[in-house]
Amino acid sequence: MSLFLCSSAFAQYDIAVTINGLTCNEELLLANHFGDKQYLRDTAECKNGVFHFIGKEKLKTGVYLVVLPKKNYFEILVSSDENQMKYAFTTDTTLSPKITTSKGSNENELFFEFNRLAVEQGILGSQLKKSYDAETDEAVKKELSQQLKNIGTLVSAKRSAIAKSNPTLFIGKLYLAMEEVKALEIQPDIDKEEARKNQYLWMREHYWDNVTMAEDGLMLSPVFHNKLKDYFDNYMIPVPDSAIAMADVLINKIEKGGSKEQYKYTIHYLLRYFEESKFMCMDKALWHMAKNYYCAGKAFWADSAYVAKMCEESNKMEPTLCDVLAPEMSMPDTTFTKRISMQAIDKPVTVLVFWDINCGHCKKEMPIINAMYDSMTNEHFEIYAVYTQGDWEGWKKRLAKEKYDFVNVANAFGDDKFREYYNIRTTPQIFVLDKDKKIRFKKIGAHDIANTIQFLLEEQGVVEPEKKE
């Protein structure tokens, strides 16, 4: 008995692929989507011109790719509810949907039927678009535009019909998830701004209505990832508390839906999303994800070492999150005889600057900070500059040379615990505090300090808002 027959005897999937124009001397690969990436799953065995993907465990439900030697591919659907031993596909090296066929799978019969329609209409749409671009008669252009719109409507209607007629099949759930939720109709008697607000809130609330949150297979497709990215890119207010609430509501929905793969992917995705965010104070959302999911034991997929490291990092972040009271610091000035308390500074705004005399970036930023301090009326704010290293004489010489007139301190006696609370890994680091010494801005550049000071002074009613031209 051949090795091929032996392997087939114990298989849970045997996907037969015939590609006219491809010989057994060439390689055929099977890959799967996962989020926005694709991963190799299997390499085909070939006998008598037919390629076989064979495995001892059933493939998970999802969208897979059959990849040819030139890296062109066609997609197939795999369902754990179908007999994967009977899957058979035929095409040629052009991979034209017109000649690509499927046997043994209702999912793929529907999938290829839709693909044929979509490609045919796509070709027609390209021709119409060329005619539209070349046309000068506005009446004709209007007609062509309507024809293009009709093509889109036709394709969408076909996809919707498949979803509606096959709610229990994977293709039904996949195509339903691809449908956009219809926006709330704007009532004519409502103020336009109010109407836009209502429409936004309604869309944010109902965005996930078409996603079956019990279907793990959506993870092995680009659909769920794309919706997740679009949702937070376009519906999230860039304020940490709002982002946190939005994340928790979605994760709770998924948890109730039952898909462990969606749950896992969403938490992992949002952890990275918030970590890479450029919005101010979004590390609070990152801290929340770590503390309330990983450190709370809800990340069932993460190993103990990873979780321990994440919890350690989140603990370091916690004391200096936005809107928390800045940890007290009390250090000596250059005389080493007088201690200056940060909390004792009686100004509506306090700027904390952690710096080093040998830091290249500090050498660029500190003169900007000094010039800003000298140019502004600083009766309403103070700068509390902390030297972070141990060259005390070099520090004092630098201050004498540069004439920094704001508060300058250093942990000369080593008894202040600022490193435990402020987690300073790079310099300079800048924090801006309000009158209550709560952190309102952080990790900003020297050029941004003046604007943040002005914002807080206006917000706290210390000064009148500047008139904008």
C-alpha cells in the first residue's frame, strides 16, 4: 500500500484540487486567513495530476487560500460542519471564476456562484468607468453613473440573498457580517447637528448587529479584523475613558455570544491598538486592558510568564496615568540644603520635566523649555525639573551656565522614590499637572508645553480664553 493511501485512510480532511496546466512536479500550498494576515496550513501531495491536502484533524471553519507556484491563489470556504473528505475543486492556472468549480460542498457552490457574478459585474463596471471618464456629455455621464451604482446594488443584493437564505451556513454568517448596518434615518424636523449626533450614537450601538458572535470561523477571514479596525478608527472618541467603555461593551457582547476566538482576538487586538495609539493618555486604556483582562485571569490563551510580565508593566504605569494625582516628590536643590516639594508648589499649573545633562534630546529640548519659561508670564505656572542621574557637579555647572530659573532638583541623597512611581526610562519626560496636581498631559514635546498651559489656565478659569482670529 502506498504512503498516499495510508495517509488517506486515517485522514479527517482530504481536499482534492485539479489545476489544469499544473503538474505533480510543482508545489501547491494551502493557507488560511487570520485577521489581516495569511498563514501556511498545508502542502499538497500529488498523484495522477490531482493534488490532495490531507490531515488527521478536521480543518477549522474559515476562508482558506489554495496557492499556486507563482503565488497567485483562489479562495475556498472550509466548514467543520461539512464532510471535508469530499471536497473537490477544479480550475486552471488562470484561476478564472468561470471555470472554477466545486464538488462535495454546499458552502463552496454558493461561494463560487457569487464570485462568478461579482467578477462579471466587476468587468462590466470597469468598462463603464472608462466610458464615464472619457465622456463629456453630462446627461450621458449621469446615466453611466447610475449604471455603476446599479452594479454595486446588484452584487450587494446577491450577497444579502445568500446570507438570508443560509443563516446556519458559514457563508451565510460571513456574508451577513460583511453587510453594513443601515444608518438611522434623519428626521426632517430635527436640528442637523443633533441628527448627526443621534445617527453616530445609533451606528456605534448597532455596528455589530450583523456579526454572529458565536462563529469562530469569522476569525479565519479578513472580515472580523476589518470591522474591528473600522469600528475603533471611526467610532471611538479619542478619550481614554470613552475608549475603555467602548472596548468593555464589545468584549462583553462577544463573551455572551460565545466565540472564544473572537474574544481572544479582540482583547489581543485592542491591547496592541491602545499601545500604538498616538492619542494623548491612551496608555490608560492599555493599562485597563492589561489589568482587567490579562491580570484578572481572563486571557486563557496567555502563558503565566507573559501575564506576569504584563502585570508588572501595568503596575509601573498605574501611578502616572492621566487624571490621577501625581506622586509626591521632595528633593534638594543645587545647595543640597533646601528640599523642594512638588506638591507644595502653589500654582494652577505645574510642569514636571525629567531630564539628564548628557541626554542628546534633552540638549535640544531644555533650551526650548527655558526660553518658553522666560517668555511667558509664569505667575500661574511653575516648572519642576528633576535631574535623573548622579553627576551632581556636572548638573550644577550646567544650571549655572544655562541659567535655568525654574525649580531644579535632584535625588542627591537617594531617598526619594520618584523612579518607583514615574517609571522614567527615557529623557526628557514631561508631565503637565492642573491645580489639584492631577496629571492632564504627558509625554509631550517642549514646543507643546505653552499650549497645554494655556488650555489648563483657560479650563480652570484662571485666564480668559484667547480670541481666535
